Amino acid sequence: MYIIDDGLKLDAVLDMPAAMAGEKCPLVIVIHGFTGYKEEDHIVAVSRALNEIGYATLRVDMYGHGHSDGEFRKHTLYKWLTNALTVIDYARSLDFVTDLYLCGHSQGGLTVMLAGGLKHDVIKGLIPLSPACMIPELARKGELLGLQFDPDRIPDTLDAWDGRKLDGNYARVAQTIHVEEAIARYDGPVLIVHGDADDAVPVQYGIEAAKAYKHCDLVLIPGDDHCYTHHLDQAVEAVRSWMAKQ
Ligand code: FER
């Protein structure tokens, strides 16, 4: 199915809980990371676990990713953030939805942190997974994607690590974002999960974000990487047991 955001199609999958207690249930929006999409193993595994404990999930491909409209090279954090706002409002319009939660991996984790700040009054809880909260800071230093560039003279094109190209506007937008403001605006419960051997987003960023939130639990996965390729079961269990208590 598609959710339309200002004329652009966002490809989405809604999965209902395995067993519904009544006619209504809470829903978790699940967002992938940079270059990712909604069918990645860790995105699907987290969603399935939530379905098992009574949550509906809405996995969505963000602008320029997966099967959604938009070109990868033209995506920015603003576009992802406005996508997230649209998806949140779509979810709120569904009759069966009670409470609404946001979960996102990496750049999707950063996106849900920003969206949580903007929609703090309608989001019951936040689950940033290995959140890439360092992107704005790195953009201000001129260090994105393992590249070095002059942050005051951003090149028109940035070459992503997998050979894909990204417009310099990505970095210009990222430079304007202040994650600490979004964190300060969100008072609800937060769970951050992070592998302590993550070399795409060093675990220190997850630890610092967890300290900055007013009510945050942090689960570190020993020896695991950015997408939990070694201990996906542990990352999923962290989400499952935390959400079972909400
Ligand atoms: C970067 C490091 C990590 C970066 C993006 C990421 C755009 C995001 C990773 C992800 O979402 O998985 O330098 O630059």
C-alpha cells in the first residue's frame, strides 16, 4: 500500500498483531536507515516480534529508498522528517490505533528522534536503534560518508560508500539539525539499542543520546555491528521485553 506525502508515494506495509485482544491496538511505525528499506532482516524481525506481543506495525520506505518515490541522491533529513510526520498523521487517522510509537534504525533512528521532538504530545514511546545522531555534527565538520569536505563549501555531489551519489544538499540540510533540541522536547519513554562494535555509528553516540533523554533505557549488544548481524535475536528481545512493559 502507499501513503501519499505531498503527491509522492511512500511504500508501506501494515502488519496486524498475531492475536488482537479487542478491536483496537497500539501501532509502531518502523523506519529503515540510510540506503536501507522496509524488508531488511532487522526491520522485519523487530516488526514481527512486536506483532507477536500485540502491536500493529507500519514499515515504511522513506523518500528515495526501497519502493517509494523520490531519487536517492535527492533525499535529505528534511524530506525524511516530513515523510515521518505524514506517516504519523496517517497512523493517527486509522480507527483501530490506540497508542502510537516510533521505531527507527540508524538514519531512521535519527528521524524518529527528530519526529518525536516535533510530535511529543502524540508519540507514546520512541525506539531509536543504533541511531545515527552524529550525522548533523559530522556534516558541520565536513566528514560525512567517510569523506572529508569543506563544510563551508559543500561539493554539489557526495559519493556514498557503495558508489551511489548524494547531492550536497544532504549535507547542507544536515548541518542545520540540532538533535539535542529534539531530545529535550521529548519527555516520554525511550529505548535505545546499540551494538558495541558498530563501526558505522559508534556506540558512544547511542550512549550519549540515552543520557540526554529524560527517560531512556539503553541496551548494548556486546560484539554486535550496525545491523545486528551477529545477535539480531538479542536486539529483537531488547525491543520485545521493553515494549511488553509499556
Ligand atoms: C555517515 C555515517 C552513517 C552517514 C550516514 C550514516 C550520510 C547512516 C547510516 C545508516 O543510516 O545506516 O557518515 O552519512
